[in-house]
Amino acid sequence: MTPSLSRSLILSAGALALIAGVTFGILHFAPAHPLLLFVSIALAFVVIAIVGGRGPGLAGVGFGAIALAFALPGEGLAVPDPTNALGLIATVMLGLLVSWFAGRAKREHELLTGELRFAQAGQARYTALLRELSHRLANDLSMLVSAATMTARQSSTPETAAAIDSIVSRMVVLGRVYQRLRIDEATSERVDLSAFLGNLCDDMRLTRFNMRPISLRFEADKCAVPLSQAVIVGLITNELLTNIAKHSYPDDRPGNVAVRLRPHPFRPDAMQLTVSDDGIGLTATPVNEGHMGQRLIAALASQLGGDIALARREGRTIATLHFPLGSGRYDGSIADDAP
């Protein structure tokens, strides 16, 4: 006997017991009130159909019809009173209708359950593939970074080495996307931009600002953005911090660098990123390299649908990026400071 058949038989037996109990209870406590008997049997039909489904519901309706016919005044199954006969018919019809709806609802529930299981299995396969893809991309980027670094070291000219080093730093930012972003964020296609930029600043402290008397401070409101947007903002931040590390503090002079991510002061649907330093200023960057870096930053800002501006105020060089937030959101603030 299959489990489903066994369950159906148990529920049918329970339905018969419920109908019998309701019938004998009403006949014992209120034998002169057939309307109460009809209502009680109808409620029993509803309970049986909801709990057991169509099969036990039909079994309960059949047994209930017989129990009503015997319980109502008359000989045997005959119900001579027209009012009682109509009540019997109405009660049986209600039981049949409820049983039909219960069976239909059960079938729809089984179909939806099957579709949900299929979707969950597909999501699990998608997550596994995405994890594998992220792992492979991270490995491939690491190999490219290693190869490019070796090439830069073997380069015969400082200009070539600097150009390769600049490309390597941008590939490292892309590698962070696959190394640091959690897999649940990637599957939802949204990432915490504040956490991502905080990790980027941590890496900058260990690489570009390591063993130098420069403080890099990071402040940000928590902000969730699409993955593609996080990558571009990360590339812009990396480019600005790399330029600062290379040109703003010659001769190991001390200084302070700040990265801040805030809501736009006038637009509720946009964010503002500022990268500032108290170094020697915009003129520190060589002309060709500076123009190339500025063109790259402007192109990346354009991809965001935003704009970026450079200014020198009160002894500080300030780069301000405005970009639309879209369906992102911000909530609360965090701050990190390390010398």
C-alpha cells in the first residue's frame, strides 16, 4: 500500500468518525432541531474537505447523506417531510461543492509546489555555476596580474613600466569584485557599495600607502547599487587614489587623504563620492599621464550617467563624483581611519 493511499484511507475513516460523532451528538442533545443537524453536518463536510481533500470529502458526503436520512423523521432512508428533504439535498450539494473546490485547490497547490521545487533547483544550479565562474575569473585575473607585474619589472623604460603598472592596478580592482563580493550579493545583482569601497581603501593602505606617513580615511553611508555600478565606482576610486599616491606626496612627505560616500545634497536619487588630499596639487601629475587618467575617469563617470569635477580649495585637491542611485538605497553611516 502506497503512503498516499494509506493516508487517504486514514482520513476517510476519520471523516466517517466525525460524521458519526456529530450525528449522534445532535440527536442526543437536540433531537428536535433538524436545522442544527443540517448545519453541523455541513460544517463537518467543510472540515473534512479542507483537511483531507476530495477523496475523504466525498466519502464524508456519502456517509453524511446516509446518516441524515436515518436521523431525520421517517421510515428507513425515506424523508417524507419536504422541508427536511430540501435540507438534506442542500447539505449534500454543499458537501459535494466543497469537496470539488478542495480537490481543485489541492491540485493547484501540488502544481505550485512542483514549480517552486523546480525553481529552487534551478537557482541552486545557477548559484553553483556563478560561484565557479567567479572563482575561475578571479584565478585568471590573478594570473594576468602576475604576468603583467613580471613584464613591468623586466621593462627597459620607466614609462612602459608605469603604463603596465597602471593597467595592473585596474585589473586588481576588477579582481576584487570576484574575491570580495559575497555570492548572495552577486546572485541578487546588488552589492553594498560602502563595504566594497572600504575593502578597496584597505587594500590601498597595504599597497600604495604602505610604509608612508599618509593617513587614508574612509567614510560612507551604506548604499546598495547594481554590481556593474559598483565596479565602475571602484575603478574611479582606484584611479584617483593611485594618482594621489604617485604624484601628490613626493619625497615621502606626510599627508591626509579622505574618501567619502554620501547622498547627493540636492538629489534624493543620487550619490556623491569625494576623494580629497592635501598634497602638492594638480600640477604634480605629468601632462600626458594626467590627461590619460582624467580622460579615463571622465569616460567611467559618463558610463555611470554622472559627472566628475576636480578643484583646488584651501590647500586640498578635491575630486567630486555625482552619479544617479537608481534603485539603490542608503541607510546609516560607517567610518574607518587608519594611518
